Amino acid sequence: MATIYTATEQERDLAVGWHGGQASMLYAVASTGGLSQGTSAPRWWDGEPMTSGEWDRHLVGSLRSELDDVTPDEDTERAVRDSWKLKLAALAATLED
């Protein structure tokens, strides 16, 4: 499995408190400490498997989308979420096509 992103302790703590269950990218971070490709590539609607780069972008994009729904009341958690979103945006810009 290729690790795409390794979370900080604060990011992992945020993920633990905000994930929406096992289908969640935040759950993946909460349970593993990072974001990695699995063993079987997901498929597009037409049945074609995603390339490694497409899969990476999909995982990062899904995590970024879930973070948009995280609305903590505490300043510390908001700062962690906002910093994490910036790091993921920078990562997304570097992923291959």
C-alpha cells in the first residue's frame, strides 16, 4: 500500500472525533494515522479502474471534502482543520495526472 499522507497527532485526534463511520476518509485517518491506497483500485462509473494518480487525487479530494463538513467550536480544532486543509490542497497540487 502506498501511503499518500501521514497525519499529525492533532489531525488524527480531530479525525477520531469527527469521522462518520467506516466509509469515511476521516475514519481511515483515525484508524491508521494516514491516508493510503488499499489493495484494489476503485472503478469509474464505466467500470474502468482508476489509475494510481487518479486514486490518489480521489482519496485526497474525499478527505478535503469531509474536512469542509467539520465544524468544531474550539479554536484549537478549527486551527488544526484549517491547517490540514491547506496541507492537503498543496499535496493535491503535486499529485500526478
